[in-house]
Amino acid sequence: MAIFIKYKLVSLREMVTDGYIRLHPVQLAEKEISNIAEKLIKSLLDDKYDPIKIIEIFSKEFDKSQVREIVAFYIGIENLELLEESENET
């Protein structure tokens, strides 16, 4: 799992900045969240869920460009672009 998804919720990072917790546990939590999210995305794609819908759902909590990169990694950028084009036409 080479690509990590950055979680948009910054409350943990704010707690580090405010001095309530150390950075290392936050980094470990972010990595764990990223790994879980990537596994969920892969599982949904393996079960033939709509990649565009997956991007839409996960982009509510994660950075959209990174979610898109993960989906493209698994289905191919050409396939993703074709799906996005057909989605834009409808």
C-alpha cells in the first residue's frame, strides 16, 4: 500500500499543535486510518461497486484527489477517466 489517503479531519493535528498529545501517536493513527480506508475502497471495487460513487462517498471524509488516485490505481486511470466522462455526459 504505497499511497496514503490523508484524512481531512484535523482535530488530532490541532491537539498536537495545542500540546495535548504528541505527534507520533497521531501519525500512527493517520496511517492506520489510511490503510483501513484503502482496504475498504479495494473491497468495494472488488465487489463491483461504482467507482464514481466510491469516490463521492469517501471524499466526504478524505481528500478527493487522493481517493481518486487510489481508485485509479486499482481500476486504471483510463477506465476511471472513461467513467468520469460518461458521468459528466448524463
